[in-house]
Amino acid sequence: MEPNDSKHIRNIGIFAHVDAGKTTTTEQILFRSGRIRSLGSVDAGTAQTDFLEVERSRGISVRAAATRFTWQGATVNLVDTPGHVDFLSEVERSLRVMDGAVLILSAVEGVQAQTEVIWHALRERNIPTLIYVNKLDRVGADPLGTIKQIRRLLSPQAAPVQAPLGVEDSFSGAVSVLDDTAGDLGEAKAYLQLLEETVAEQDESLLLHYLDSGTLPKAELNQMLPSLTRSGELFPILFGASNRGIGIEPLMQAMVALLPPPEAVPDGPVSGVIFRIERDAAMGRIAYVRLYSGIIRNRDSVRNETQQIEEKVTQIRKIDGQKAEDVGLLAAGDIAAVCGWNQARIGDIIGCGDYVPGETRLAVPLLTVQVRWGNEAEYPAVVAALQELADEDPLLDLQWLQEQRELHLKVMGPIQIEVLTHLLHNRYGLKADFGEPSVIYKETPAQTGEGFIAYTMPKPCWAILRFHIEPGERGSGIAFSSVVRSERLLDRYQNEVARSVPEALQQGLFGWEVTDVKVTLVEGEHHVWHTHPLDFAVATPMGIMDGLSRIGVKLLEPMLSFRISVPEETGGKLMNELILMRGEFETPVVRQERMEIEGILPVATSLDFPARFGSLTKGRGALATFFAGYRECPPDVKAERVRRGVNPLDQSKYILAVRKALAGS
């Protein structure tokens, strides 16, 4: 294959709810394509793509694993992503670099909470998606029921391109509904009809033909499938039983035939993104790169646009699970692992950002935990290990309070804490434990007002700033603007202020991040001789905190939207629980002796709710939760966080501390 011939490449992510059989499906694909000689097993802890010790022992994937295989002349870069909600950040980073997706569901459990979260993210990015309904050999498998649920909860444009042969014990495979022999199977008619109706609705002339003759020409349908799938107008549904290897080859065929090749600019400037970082005992840090434009070769010096540095490539590897080969070259449209970039971090833009798509935010860590180490001598090693892990997962957002000798991390949930404990022990030989998780609050201005700073002493310095600060809409983040003319305050100084405002808002009056705020620079002054550019970086936090202390702040707390289905007799007890947790919910709906309740809950009051839910419903309830944003706390909720560094409200102490730090750097 030519290095720049990207039409033979597919970049595909495999996504699913936990336990839908995603890793087993990946194993089967690698086995059938000849990439591996024997099948691994998730239950036995021998799966190729589960190579962290914790993944093998828990039987869950916690890191996205990149692998590749060739099938019918196409090279497929396959990323197997974690299914557990605690590892959404891995899913989010994989989404950014995929051109196609396979979403796996279980024919028994159907659409689950995490399935919907992933589906919305795939649709937001408009990523062409195949839906693979797995576990048709299991007791309780219901293919038509699952299709109805997919069409109701995910998309009415999802339609089967296969019909299953038998179900449960008698399931023997699936046949294409467009195969001429499939028409003889009475069962396949219902599936074909669903496909015909869905396709006909996309095209007026086809709809007329369908209404006239009650059918569509199969040859035409076959021809239209790739373009409808690639444009996101159709989501083909396929069937299988991955643990028995049934339905895998037709799925591989569909991945190559229906999902799109990458859009690549072979002769453009280098433009790519790092979406994953790994450690290798021999090679050190390894950066997984998706390249959209240009070519990178071994020994090239490549610019890291995000960090404004250049680093040399020592080796370019194509990775297959745990095997790697040096290929020496990465071309536009492809994915590879690059060695030699020791400063690389996840999300860094390589070359220029012209062709790199934006990010999707799915994962919002809502909890913070303090790390404790058993042995004082291990303190430096624990710090170094966590800094490495935070490079691999930036959302951990490691906070190292050196004066207090404290380490804090942001996490998604309890399983992530378990995995971190495991990683510290297995990879670094360190024994550390984590305190009780506490909720991450935020702050927002209580009203509109002004902040002022005249930083003119001790000389040489001169920076005068006045900010207008007002509350923003919920979920709007930080908005900064300036109405100061550049002859009053030079543009380069104004840029320094703009850069410093988000930093200044990382810790408000109670130590939490300040959000949903509009900051306008309304007055600014520099001095021809005394001003140094960094004066404005020093002055901005003082001006912002001055404003916040005058106008006051309100605390915001994270909320979860929830959907609960429980046996009717436990509904009353559950509603009492929800009220005690400050939950709000719609009138419950009763369907077939089960009660369904939807509403919102504060994270702070419901930390142990998932654990208690099982006993409250005698194991017969289903609970789905999604992050629903931040909202104002009731006035009796008080929450403060230890501040890092000196508070800019103590201006003289703050100026000394910052000047000392700047001189030291």
C-alpha cells in the first residue's frame, strides 16, 4: 500500500456498555483476521487488548486499547474503548480520532444508560455507526424487541441489514436481508421490511416506489447502503454471538464496506493530535497520534503546537495489542505510536491544528480524593508516579500542595479509585490509599460589581486594571472581553490579562473554580518606563479577587439526572429515599407492575445511593444516572477547599510570593 493512500484505511472505535461483549468481539476480530493465533478470554484474563493487570483481574477494560488488522485489502485501526462510566474520559479521547464506530449491545439487556451517553456523543460528532447486537445465543435474547428499543431510544434511522437465524440455543448465525435466498425465510421478511421503510423515508422517489409496489429493488438497496451509512442517514444493525465466533466475519465485512475511509491531506502541512499516552520499559513515553495531514518519519523534528516545543521522533510503531513493529513512517489518515516525545501529553496538537477536529466533553470528574502514603520515605515516589498517571489521564488534574505535603486527584467514581490503587501497586510497587471522595463544587458571582487593582509598588512595576464582573448563564463557563482602547493599554498587555483571567478564576473565595461569569476589562493603564509585561499577570488575580470579595459568590453543586425502574411494591420506599436526598422527580409512570421514575439528584447527597440501591430494590431495580450540570446550592450548604498558594486578597504577601516564583523560573 502506498504510504499516502488513505482510502484503504479505516479508523474505527468499538464502544459499548460494560458487559455487552466488546473485548470478546475485538478478540474474535483479531483471531479471524489472522492477527492472533489463539483466542484470549476476558473471564480468564487473557484478552489481547486487556493488558493492564487490573483489567485482567476485574474482567473490565479501563484503557482504550489500539490494535490493527487487515481484511479484504483494507487496514483497520481498531480502538477498543472501556465500557464503564468511570472511564468515560478514555472514550471521549478515542471519539475525537475515529472516522467510524461499532456500538455493541446485548440482545438480552438492550439499550443501557452508558449506551445512550455514547450514542449522543457519536451523534454530536456525526460519526457513521454500525450497531452490533451481541449475545443472541443467551437465554432471554430478543432481537426484534432490541431493534424496537434501539429505534425508540437511539434513532428511528437504525435498521437491520441482517436477520438472525434462530435465537437462544438455536441461534446459528445471521443472513443478509439483501441476499436473494433470504427472501425464502419468512422470519427475514419483517427485518427486510424495516430496512426498506427506513431507506424509503430518506428519498421521495424511493418512497413512491415503495408505496406503489410494497418493496424496493435489492440491488438498489445494496448500492445505497454505504453512502447512507457514511452520511449518517442510516445505522445498520447486525447480529451475532461473539463468544461463539458467530457473526464476526459479516461484521468485519460491514466495517470495511460501509464505514468511511479517513479524509486525509497527504501533501499538506503536518497536522495531528495525541490521543493517548503509554509507558514502555525500553522506549519511555509513547504517544499515540492520529495524523490528518502531512507525513512524519523517523528522526524528524516535529513541532508540538500546544506546548510550543519541538521534539525528535526516534521510532514510529504500528501497535497490535501487545506487539509492535517499527514502520518508520506515519502518513495522513493513519494512526501510530510515536517514541521519543518525552514532553508529550494527551490532547497536544502536533504540527498545526488546521485539520484537527475539536474535542467532545463527556467525562466531568465530580469527585476529589486525597492520596495517602503508608511509608514517609515513599512520598517523592508517590508524587512522581501520580504525575506520570496524570500525563496519561489529564482529567485526574493532580494537585500537589507542597507546603501542606498533600496530593489531591479528581475522579469519576469508586472503580477508578480501585484501578489507581492497583496501578500504583503493580506498576510502581507503591502502597497508597485514598481518602473518602468529596464532591467538587464550583463558585459563581452572587451579583454584578467591579474589581480594581493599582499595582504600582514595590518598583519597578506599573499595572492598573478595573474589571466589571457579572454572573453568566448556567453552563456558560468564563467569558472575557475588553472595552479598553489599545492606546490606553497596549494589545500585548491586554493579551496578558486575557490569558491570566481563567487562571485567576481557578480558585475563588472558597477555593473552588469560578464559572458562569462574564469579566469585562473596563479600564487599564501601563507606564512607559516602569511596566514589565508580567506585571499584568501579577495584577490580574488581585483585581479579580478584589471584585469577588466585594460582590460575594454563590456555591454551585453538581447534579445527576436519573432514570429508575423498580418493582411497583418498592416504589414508595424509593421515593422517600429520593426526597431525603433532595431529589426532584416527575410523577412516576407504572408499566407492567414496574414503576419508572425520572428526575435529578445532587451528587453530594447520593454518593452511596448506587451501593444502597440494590438492597432497597432486592436486586430487581435498574438505575441509570448522567451528569446534568451544576446548579445553585441551598443556602445551608457550606463547602470550602484548601487554597493552593498565597491568596491574592493578601496583596503584599501575594506580590512577594509571585515575584519570587517568577525570579526563580
